Amino acid sequence: MPPGTAAQPFVDEPTTLVQAQADTTDFVVLHQWAEILEHHFPPALPAPDHTTE
């Protein structure tokens, strides 16, 4: 997959997860899994000028 394509996070995230699994002797713990997902798929922050009124 060439870098910079829209699908790149979908390739990088499982690769990072597999590497994290290889670095441990047990399972990847939930908080580490969440950090990996958040790194590759950051949450969308609300726009500062957006109001609910």
C-alpha cells in the first residue's frame, strides 16, 4: 500500500497491533489496544465555532 492513501490507517493499525502482540508474552491489554486504535483513527474533535443553539 503506497503511503498517504486513504486506506493506509487500515493497513497500519493491524500491523501495529501484531507488533504489540509480538512484543508481549501475553495478550495485548485493552488500554493498549485502545491507544493503538486512537493513534491510527483519532477521534474527530468538534469545531470550535460549532454551537448547539
